[in-house]
Amino acid sequence: MENQYFTSNGLNVKNRAFLLGDAVKVSFFVREAQLIMDEECYFFLMASMRKMRMNIPLAYTLEFFQLLFQKEVIEEKGVKNGIINFQVFRNADGITLAKSSISYFYEVDEKDDVLALHPRSLELDLIKEINVNNNLLSNIRVHCPENIYGGIYAQENDLDDVILLNPNKRIARSTSGNLLFLEGEVIKVPKQSEGAYISPLMENFVTFLHKNNLADIQEHEIIAFESQKAEEILMVSDEKGMFSVGKIRNKTFGNSRFSELVGKWKESF
């Protein structure tokens, strides 16, 4: 089904999102006609806007977004399961940029189940000619030319995605989301200080695993070679969903353990 688009006001080409990439994006999740993880997603949106020095409207409360998505997405459009990719951008109407008003745009990508593991495994590879930064803004979803370059590289090489490294040649993330590496009972997650995204979806998943003693979650600095040592790899993308990684170069990976863990997580909702 084609994605559905919504906006707070009329869009024109003379806006800072189009001209300068002056925008932040956060995903919200609809499952069985209910918003889930809405508080986590809302607080991530507020934190992202503060990092970009945006003028947050007083109306932007959690209740505002709950009512907005309930009315426009769930009731009017009848969306029962999907990912709402919400983008807020700065207008050029203030005395200073910090005082400029903001507008929003969002699209809804309908899914069978936003928490389900995608049936097709991904093929990835490492890309070394570019890297991503590991500073304050690297953890939020803002305009990132490295993602665009990496996406085109993946298409040209018949890959689903690429693994991006930071300036220290350690694993940061993929263009689409974060990577989790399973070895025995340990799940290694790249640190946010390495350039990984802040991800409400991933944080909810790993918190569930930790609280229920289903895995030993460890944040690590992971060199590129360690991707070949993992038994299974999971990619968690707030924008696209949950995917198992089936192949990196000549190494193939299973997905039975992560399938089991994701299944238990789904049952908790």
C-alpha cells in the first residue's frame, strides 16, 4: 500500500528542510490500532529538537501527538499497524533561527506488525570510503549525506544496506538503523558514543531482554572484524522495522535465536 502523507500546513520549496536539511525525524508506532511506546518516542522527539536548537511549541505535549495520530492516522485513515515517520522542520520566519516557528510533515508506512521480524534476511557489507561522526548530533535522525551515499552504494552492489564505521574504524550503525551482535548469551550493541542512533524501538527491545534475563546486553566498541565473529545479527530500524542479517561478504548468519527473542518481546505488548 502506498504511504500516506500528512502536513501541518501547505508545503513549498522555500523551506529549510528542503533547502538545508534543517529538520529532525522520529518514528511513532501503531500496533493493533493503538499507539505503542508513545512516551519514549515523544521524549526522543523533544530531545532531538532541543539538540537542534528548535523552538518547541508549547502545544507539543504528549497528549497533542496522541490525539493527532489517533484522529488522523487510526480513525480517519483506518491504519491498524504501521510506522509513523514524523519530521519537524524549522521555518525562516523568526528574528533569529532559534526563535523561528516550526512545521511538521509525516508519512505512515503500513505494516502487518511493526514488532515482527521481517521475513527476508538482509545482505550487508562494510563501506570504508566514508564514515559517520560520533558527536552529539550523530545519535539523532537529521540530514545525513553518508546515509544517501551508503544507500546508493548498496543498490549498485546488490546489497540491502551497508555497515557504516566511525572515524576510529569501529562499527557505528547501518544507514537504516542499529546493529545487535549475538554471541552465545551475549548481545553486543555499539555504544551511542560510537555513532549509533538513539532508538526507542531498540531500547524497548533490549530493556525487555535485560529485565527478563533473556540475554546479557553489553555496550561495546566493536571493530569491523567482529561482525564476522557473531552467530546472529539483528538490525533494528525505527524507520523500517526489525530485520535479521543473513550475510556479510562470505559469512552467513542464522536467525533462530533472535526470532525467538523478538517473538517473546512481541507477546509482552
